[in-house]
Amino acid sequence: MAWVTISTMPFHLSKTAVNYISSIVICILTTLVSTSLLLFVDLANIVMLFLLAVFLISVYLGRGAGILAAFLSVALFDFFCVPPHFSFAVSDVQYLLTFAVMLAVALITGQLAANLRDQAELAKQREQRTQALYEMARALSGTLKLSQVSEITAEFLRKIVGMESVLLLPSDEKELVPVTVHKVWYEPHMAWTAYEDKQQHVLSEPDGLYYLPLKGSTRMRGVLVLSASQNSPVFPSENNELLLTVASLVAIAVERLHYVDVAKQGEMQIATERLRSSILSGLSHDLRTPLTVLVGMADSLAVSKPPLSSKQQEVAQTLRDQSNHLSGMVANLLDMARLHAGEVNIHKEWQPLEEVIGASIQLLGQSLEHHVVKVTLPDDLPMLEFDAVLMERVFCNLLENAAKYSADQGAIEISACVQGGFVKVSVSDHGCGIPPDKLEAIFGMFVRGHAVEEANKISGTGIGLAVCKAIIEAHQGSIKAENLASGGASISFTLPLGEPPLFNEALLESELI
Amino acid sequence: MSTLAPIIVLIEDEAQISRFVRAALEDEGCQVYEAATAARGLIEGSTRKPDLILLDLGLPDGDGIALVKDFRTWSSFPILILSARSSEQDKIAALDAGADDYLTKPFGVGELLARVRALLRRRTQIADMEPLATIGDLQLDFSRRSVTRAGVALHLTPIEYRLLCVLYASVGRVLTHHQLLREVWGPGHSESNHYLRIFVGHLRRKIEIDPAQPKHILTETGVGYRFQI
């Protein structure tokens, strides 16, 4: 066994040899001292000297040296001290018992001492490792970058267990990529297996590779690949505990950096949103002021005294209509921007649909004066939960569209019915309808129903229906367009029924005047 | 009153808006004093003995809502809000603070004058409230607590009747949901807005010809109701 060690470990060779040689030398010295004391001291006490020597050798020079010393001591004691001197023969048979007891005591004390030494050695090693582990943990807790984590881990593993390592983290493309440049050759699919299977570890014996999954508190964070160095190709199992601890420390560090990242992104997003909302409200104010002036001035012109000539009157009227139109478009655009930015706080309340329809018709006023709006709602239509201001925008856009794309004096019908868990509301006209290939596309941004030539005659931005869709979807409903068999288009949307709040019906019937 | 030109204080920081509003009001025979800041507005409002105040909510030196509260501590002249803000909450806050009505920018001259006239008329109307009133084809007799249409009695519940009275008394103004709930159900009311909406719906079915396109009880979406004769 010793020879194997010597041939494979040149470093240990000299140290072990020195120990054995020292052991022999000490035994010889003890013999010299013993022989010089023979005249004055009893043989029983000489035995004690030899035993002390064996004990000390075991403590300081190790188990092997101790065993050697035990046998050597007995032999030397017999040869030099026990009469007849300079012979292994013994004059008295009782010395045989002395030798046996001496050998036994030497071996037992020697082994005990060597055990003690081993344990002390082991404890020291453990302490060193623990110390190193603490240092690594402290270093990891101060890291700001993943590359630092990787470096600290690699440094620790190189120093403590003599292994090369590489830290692999999942990328967006569903694969594991190394954090830093490394010297470890590893199998990507093995690493992925360790990552996916969430096993404790995957050991690849032939390559001397060890794949340690990094298990975070919420999910897997990556894989640490260890490569045994050439000096110790076989993976020592006593390091298992240590490596698992390292893996969990690295996982915590990676996770911490991940959350730092998330927090930073969140902060940035808040800042971006704040900026966007301030730009939007600024824009809204800046656009509305000149529009107010425009509408007001054009209006003043139309009603100015003395009255304008009919031609001038017409110009003033057009000016006014176009300003109003522009104002409506700006409102739609700003709403769209707000809805897209998630800027709109949906302020839902339970209310009858009838009310918001009435308010929309009233708001459009003049734009609908050439049309007949017919509202047909079932008497028992339940209240719905929606944001009245946004729903008013939906009805205004739908009614405006219906009026725009149908002939004067045409009828526009609004109807509603309960269908499943939803209320379906339709706004229909008797106009030119929607090209069949655009029934879905018209809800997109800047998409208009009709061919450009025709659309040019009817002004619009192609944003009204996109706003409607965004609003309806924010209410967990859906919107679709269809052409009626009788001609004309019908846009219908759904709103969830939900559970209307309880209401004491008796209050409505009580005490008639 | 008719011989004197109504005095209007216009508190607005945008010069171009002030210009056309002033022109429109002067054409109507009003006397207009302008103020471009809240501080100046407070001075004009307290020295000119105005019949009406037109107030922009977005003033550079202060909150328009605070100014409304200030005015309301010592006066009852009507306040018409000009609001560039799209947020309904600002309008509600201004109305609850004591403003009478609002106009959202952009607004037309016709709209502006209609609101101003309604508010100016209110001042004389409140003075001589008759026990008998006519609203379109409806007759209200407050002394007998009866509402009739062309001689046929409409059967209102006590709450509906009270609601109609409160709305009628505030003709030309906007009442917020909160104000109506307080007026009809009393200051300790615990009902929420949907209660009010149900009663308004029922009242509309009784007094409006087409409740989906009302002519008298108009909805100010997200804010409240306006009564119109």
C-alpha cells in the first residue's frame, strides 16, 4: 500500500519516508539511552521508555511510523536490553510475556494516539473549509455581477477541493450558457438534464465531471459544473456535503442578483410610465388649448354681428365643423395613447346601459341631427358594471361611424339582449356596409373600412374602432363587425353580466302618491 | 336686473381663450372683467360684485378648486367651470366644492352662452319659485305634491318625487351623484351611486317620453345629472 502511494504521489513519498526514517532513528536513540541506563534502572522501567517513544512517534509521525516503532522497539529491547544481550534469545521465559504486553500496549497506545492525531488533522481541515466557506459566502453576498459570483466560486473550489468549475445560467433561448470564460469541457445536454430533472446532482464518472443544479427558492437558477483535476480523477465522496452547500450558496447569490435586476427594471418601468403619463397630460393640455381657441373663434365668427354674407358664413361653419372634428380626433388619439400606456384607471360602477346611451346621443347632438336613432332595450335588462366615461366614448364612436357611413335620414338602431353570461349590444345602420375582407381588420389601428378613394370623401383617422376594441377588452368583453342581410353594417360588443348588487325592489313600489 | 348689464368675472390664463369668451359675452351685453391668475381672480371676484364667475381649473398660480371653496365661504354667485382636464374627478371636486356647472374644452360659443344664460336666469328664478311649475308638457304642483301630464296624474313614489323636486330646484346646474344622494336620502345616506341611477331610471320612465333619449333629466357621464326644462 505504501509503495502504491509512493509511486503515485511523489510529494507524499518524501514525507512518509522521512516519517519512517525518523521513527527508526528515534527507536535507535531510545535503545542507546536504554543500554546506557541498564546498570542503574530496572528492565520494567526501560520498557516504559520504549513505550513513550512509540507513543510520541504515533502522535507526531503517524500511524504507520507508530506500528513500525512498536515492532522495532520490541525487537531492539529484546536484542540490547534483555539478557542475554546482543541476542534475540531470552534467558527467562517470563520476558516473552513482557514482549507480548509491550507490543500490545505499544500498538494500542500508538493507534489511539494516531487516531487522535487524525481527528485533530480532520478537525483542522474542516475548520479551514468552514472558514473558507464563510469567506466565500461573505464574498458572494457583496457581489454585483454574475461574473463575480462565477469567479469567487471557481477560486474557492480550486483552493479547497482542487477542482475547476464553470457556472452555467439559463438564457432566454432555453439553453444554459457559461457566465465567464472557462477551461472546463462539459456536455451541454448533461448540464440541461441536471437543470431540468432537478435532481440533487449528476455525476459523470468517465469524464470526472460533476453537474450540480442550483436550486433557488422559487425555481432552478442554473448549473455548476465541476471538473476533477488530474491529480484526483476520482470524485471524493467526502466533499459531497461541502459541494451541496457551495451550490446552495451560489444559487442564493444568483437569485439575489436576479431580484436586484427585477427591482431595477421595475424602477425603470415606473420612471418610464411616469414620464409617459406626464407627456400625455402635457400633450393633452397643449392640444386642447389651441383647439378651444379654434372652435371658439370659428364659432364667434359664425354668430358675429352684423351677420356675415352667406359665403363667409359657410366658411365660418366649415371652419367650426372641422375644428370640432379635429378635436374629436385628438380626443380619440389621446385616449388610445392612454389605453395603450395602461394609463386609464377603469372606474367601474353598476349602472343601466340606457343612461350611457342617452348621454352619448345627447353629446353627439348636431352630428346626429340628420339621422334617426332608435334605441330598443329589453325592460328587464340588468344593470352592468362598466366605466361610464369610456363606454360613452364607445357609443359616440359607433354612432358617429354609423352616421358617417349611412345616408341622411337613415335609421341607426341600438339594441341589446342577454346571451349566456353576457349582454350583447349592437349598433346597426343602413349604410354602405363594410367590405367583407375587412370585417376583422377594421378594429386595427389606422385601418379604415373602405377603399382609399371612397374613404377620402369621408374624413376619419381609422382609430375610433381601435379605441372601442381597447375599451371593450378592458371590460372583459369582445367586439365584432358584420354586414346585415338587409344592407348596412352592425357592430356588436359584449359585456359580462356579473352579479349586480342587491337592490330593495320594494322601495320602487312603495307609497304611491 | 334687466336694466343693468350682468357683471361677469373671467378667470382664465390663456389669453386667446379669454379673448373669444370675452367677445362672445360682450356681444350678449355682459360686462366682463378678466383675471389671469387665481390671486387676481380672488380680488376681482370680491370687488366687482359679479353676477357670475367663469373659472378655468388649470391656473398657473393655484388650484381652481381651492378658489371655488374660497368664494363659497362668503358668496353664492354662480360659478361656471372651464375645464381642460379630461378627468371627471376634477369636475366632481369642483362641483362638490360649490361650483354650479362646467364646460369641457373645447366648447362652442353657443354652448357657452346657453350655460351662462341658464345660470344668470337661475338667480331670478330662485327668488320667485312658484308652487306651480310647468316642465315641457308636465305640470308640477308642489302644494298638492302632484305631477300630471296633460291632466293625467303620474304616480311617483316619495323618493322619486323628492328627486324630481331636488332636480327642479337646481335647474340649470349640474348635481353630482354625491350631492343628489345627500339631498334626497339625507346627509347620513349609505346608498351608493347605483341606487341613485335606478331611481333616476324609474323617474325617467315616468316623466320622459323616450327614457333612452331624455329631454329633462340629462346625464353628465361620470359626474351626475342636469335638469333642463
